[in-house]
Amino acid sequence: MCSNKSRIKTYELIVSGRVQGVGFRWFVRGQAQEYGFKGTVRNLYDGTVRIKVQGDFSQLDSFILSLRIGNGYSIIELITKTELHTEKVYGGFRIEH
């Protein structure tokens, strides 16, 4: 039997495409809250968006699919996913500036 804590993982997602200046970070925050994820989202200097997301990994693929669909203004070209091995526990989901 798998404990609930073992299902909690942290991933870094790097999203490229038209993702800055189109309300994408606000969209990500709303989606993360719907899925019950915690973490952060921030614009990076190279035009991509970095998402650190923590939660029940069984919902991660559905979350990523919702990001690919976007908010109607964003155009997603690529999402890379890397598991982060961290002890940090996020308290909510916030937009970083």
C-alpha cells in the first residue's frame, strides 16, 4: 500500500512559446489551485515560464494537458518536465516576480 506522502512529488516545468504578456502565469495559478497543487510560477529572462509544482503526481499529466491547451492567448510550443528531489514543502501556489 502506498502512503499519501509518497505520492507527493515536486516537478519543474519549463514552458516555451507565447507565454509572457498573455496572462499565462495567472492561468497557471488558477489551474494549479483547481488541481490542489502547491508551488510557484515565474517568467524567465529567456521568454519561457518556469513552474515549480508540488502535489499528487497522479494528477500531473492532466495538469500539463490543461497547460498545453492554455488560456486562449498563449501558444505552447514545448513543456519540459524535470523531477526535483527537494525537502521543501510549498504552502500554496503563488506567482513570483
